[in-house]
Amino acid sequence: MTVLAESTSGSNPLVNTGVFALFVAITLYVVYRAGNRGQKTSTADYYAADSAFTGRQNGVALSGDFLSAASFLGIAGAIAIHGYDGFLYSIGFLVAWLVDLLLIAELLRNTGRFTMGDVLSFRMRQRPVRAASATSTLVISFFYMLAQMAGAGGLVALLLNVHSKLGQSLVIAVVGLVMVVYVLVGGMKGTTWVQIIKASILLVAATLITVFLFGKYGFNFSNLLTAATDRSPMGKQLLEPGGSYGQSGTTKLDFVSLSLALVLGIASLPHVLMRFYTVPNSREARRSVVWATACMFVFYLCTLVIGFGAAALVGADEIKSAPGGENSAAPLLALHIGGTLLLGIVSAVAFATILAVVAGLTITASASFAHDVYANIVKRGKAEPADEVRVARLTALVVGVLAILGGILVNGQNIAFLVALALAVAASANLSTLLYSLFWKRFNTTGTLWSIYGGLIACLLLVLFSPVVSGSPDSIFPGIDFHWFPLKNPGLASIPFSFLCGAIGTFAGKSKADAGKHAEMEVRSLTGIGS
């Protein structure tokens, strides 16, 4: 820790914070300029940026929306500490976009308008289904925000050498406030431009660090891996499966559960689904996924090199003892290869990543509440656009406060792991309902409610009574033990359960499916007519 202590003393924190403040100022200006074009009170503008973005622009923004603190900080740390098993996150995140491309993106863009609730309620009873959709969206967004806020606390703790819980809590509060400003000022249009800028800079930064590491080891990946295994406590096991998930039958099941959540969860994330409404048609929605996948393919290859590079140059002991723990691997690597200035730049990019992702989550959560609950349940579809946008902005404030409180609670957990939990919740609550709605003619309102609430409640209960919350040294509450579910990720149980609930609810429910509405939805989803 001597390198870290020396590098974060004196004026270095000022340099780091200055780089970060400059980045935030630039992006806030972009948000302000983009958000003040056109009608500020238009719901189409605030929620979906008037569907004015091209597939390429939205694809880069999609990658920016998803290349969060989990990808840059959590995965790099997981690879540096656990090796092969840490790379599972990268593979799962990347493969998941094939599910999105083949099953979700085009059909969703053609069927809905602003939120997932538009799709699910198309041929069902509007009020209960929209309420269920808004509930799942808010819960999933909250879980995903926890990961970003935890990343913010750990990152700035490293950046400013803040070790106290109070100091890290204040940092998380500042992140939450800036994020709310992004959403209130810019709406979806401003947030999208921030995502594009952030994704581009993140890709450039990751690529440059990767090229430097290759050059340091003679452009030979084997030399880098050898250096990583020589310095790691795991030795050559760093390159073999089972370092984190192979010790017992339970951890192997956890591996399968995590894989299932990663691959199926992304296609169910509300803030990813909502991005498909920012393009004009289904063709551009498909292009969005292709561009997003290409950007993430490059990025995740870079995280493999960055993770093993951190293991080789920084070492597991220094990473674990740094503020932020595993999440500090990438910033510490930047410190070792480029000094304080590169640490400031990398930390600023990672911090801006957190801000932009949380802004995207916030606008999704606020749009779902304002559009599904306020406009279509409370006002029965007769809300004024200006009032709907005002409710969305008030919701953003409430969501921001809850995210700050939750982030303080989970500060210190591995970010990639927390994101995997959010993906499990998303896949449990939304995936079965979306697929049944789009492809099953008999699916009805009862089945919709059972699949959403059944999957959501099952997933939350299993997380509550898992080692994530209690009974383990790295639990949220390590001093107590009330867990009975052995797996850290509940996807293996909760995702199939949601499909089962949807099927049972459909057959047991008294409500009958509307064949005419199903035919109309099928035509719209496949052709885009009427969308």
C-alpha cells in the first residue's frame, strides 16, 4: 500500500478531482444543451428523445448504458483476484445480447411506445398489468442502482484516499445528486448523448491501457499470463476454472445460477428495453443491438487483459487492502502504469460511467411510474403531457434519494456481483412475461400478474434469505445469520419459477385471452404497422 499512500498524498487528490470535475462539467453542459432543444413538456421527447437517434448512435449509447461500473471495475477486479471464474461475467454479459437481438429488440420496438408496460398491457387489462410492470421496473432499477452507488463509494474512496464510512457515504450522496440533475435537466435526449460520450471515452481508455500492457510484455499474451500467475496467491490455478466457483457442489450450482442470470437478465432490464424506443423503427433497433454488441466485444476483451494486468503489476494483496477492495483493480493498475494523472483520468471516466448509468436507470424508473401509474392508472390515459413529465421529474428525485440510501448500505460489495443480482431479479420478473406476451396466444391477464409478481417475490425472498444478506463474512450483515437458501444468486430457482407461475396463472385464471388483440399485436410486432 506504500505506492497508493504516496500517490494519494499532497496535491494528488486535487489533480484527480480536477480531472473528474472537468468531465462532469462538460457532460452537464451537453445534457443542458441537448435537453433544451425542442418541446420540454413533450412526453415523447422526455421519455424517448422523439425517437430521433440512429441505430449506430443508440447502439453506442446502449453500450454506454450497460458498460457500467460493474464492467469496468467489478469485472477487472474479479479477473485480477479470481482469474478464469471472474471472466464469466464478461462472457455472460456478451452472450446475453444475442437473446436481445433474436427475441426482444425488434418486436418490442414495434409493439410499445415508451415503457415495457405498453407491451405487456397491449392485449391485457390495462390497470393491473401496468401497475405490475411499474412495480418490477422500480424494483429492478433500484437493485441495479445499488451496484453503481457501491462503485461510486469505492472509487472515490480510492481517488481521494477516503477510508471512513462517513466519507464514502457523502461521496455516494454527491453521486446521487448529480445524477438527478442529469435527468431533471436533460431527459432521455441529454442522457443519451452523455452515454455516447462516456462509452466512447471508456472504450478509448480501456484500449490504450490494453495496448500498453501488451507492449510491456512484448505483445505476447502468454508473458502477461505468466506474470499474473507468478504474482497471484492462486498460482497457475488463476487460469483454471473453479477458483471461485469450484470448491463444492453448492458453488458449482451458484456458477450455473449466475450464468443463467447473466445470459437471460439483460434482455429483461427496463433501462435497456426503453432504449429501443429512442430509434425510429425496428430496423434501427436491430442495428442498435449489433453496434452495442460490437462495442462490448472490444471492451470485454480489454477487461481480460486489464484484469490479468492488474494481477501481474498490482497484485492481489494490494488490491484487496485498497479502499474499494476488488473494485480498485483497474484504477490501481492505471496508477502503476501512468501515475496520478492516469489514475485521475481513469477514475473520472469510471465515475462518469456510474453517473451516466444511474441517470439512465433513474429516467427509466421515473418514466415507468409517470407513464404507467400516473398517466394510465390514476388519470386513465387522460393526463396532460406537461403534468406527466412533472410527475416523472418528481419521481426521479424520490428514486435518487432511495438509491443514495441503498448505496450506503451495500458499499464494499463487488459491483459485478451486485449487478448479477439485479439481472436475476429482471429475468425472474420480466423475461417470462415478455416472451409469453409476444409469442403465446393463450396468455392472459392472470398469467401476466402471476409471472411478474411470482418471479419478483420469489427472487427477492431468496436473496433475503441467502448468504448475500447474512451468514457469511462478506454478507451485507455479517454479524447475524438467518439464511437458509444456499446460493448467492437465485436465478436458477426464481427464473424457471416465474415461467411456471405464468403458465399456471394462464390456465387457472378466469380471464380469457383476446384473440383479436393477439392477432393485432402479432402483426404490429412483426411488421411495425401501427407502431
